Amino acid sequence: MNRRFVIEAVMIAIYGQLLLPKRPVEYRIPYSTIMELYDMKDSPEPVMPDPDDDRHVKSKIGEMIAYFEDPFNKKKLERALMAPWKESPPLPINENVTMIVVNAVENMQYGEMLDPIETELVLASLRLQCPVLTDHIEFQDKVVQNSIPVQVFDIDDYEYAVEEDIPASDEHSQ
């Protein structure tokens, strides 16, 4: 059984180990986070503090954009955009990694507590009943402080998060 996570597209570009899990993993990616890739790639603002790391990550973001723009993958993405909460067909990356794009809809349910992307991550996690994988400490803190009923794993705990015996539940993890 695949381990499933809700994750922002940029996290996959930044953290190469996410593409090399020890067991099958399925990433559910809100479509709006794919659109953010274009802004990040062309922005003069750095994604990473170190200039060499920033160039590398922006190169990876460019590769990810090219992957999503590939005609075969683009056609799959367009299917997800036909209705709110519709999912794309699986987009295989390698034998252990599959991405599914979700046309998540931010509904202001957590408007004062979370930004729109964070809200989409939470709503996708609740709807799809799978944990969120992120490196945003502030977001993790907001989830815990506001008792938002989703499971959140820090990227640093990725190996632990993909272990087979961890149930997807309404518990918080950091």
C-alpha cells in the first residue's frame, strides 16, 4: 500500500530525497502550488538563502514545470481542473513515486488562522485523509496551536513518516 501525503509542489523540487523513498509514496499536490512554481522560478526573490542552492532549486523548479507542461502530463492535469476537488490521473515519477494533482478549493474555513495555500493543504488532508508533509515550522505550529485535526510531518521526519506502521489519523506529529 502506498503511503500518501499532501504536499506543496515546491517541496518536491527542494528536497530530492522525496523522490527516493524506500517504499511506494503518493504525493497529493494542490494545483495552486504548481502555479506557485512559475512565480518562484522567475522571481528575483531567492527560494534558498545560499546563492548556489538557490540556483540549483530554481533549476529543479524549472524541471518540475517542464514535467507538468509535457503534453501527456498537461492533459492529465487539465482533467483535474474540470471540477472542484477533482484529482488528476496518477503522474508516475519513478517506480516508488507517483503524484496526483488535486484541484483543491480554499474556502476561508481557516481564513484568519492560515493563508490560502495552508488552508488548501489542510482541506486536502482532511478530504483525502492523509497527512501533510512540509518544512514550514510556522504552519506546523498553527496546526497544533489551533487544534486543526490533521496529521503533519516535518520534512526532517520524512523517513519516519513513510514507515509502514504509521496510521493516517487525526493525531498531530512534528
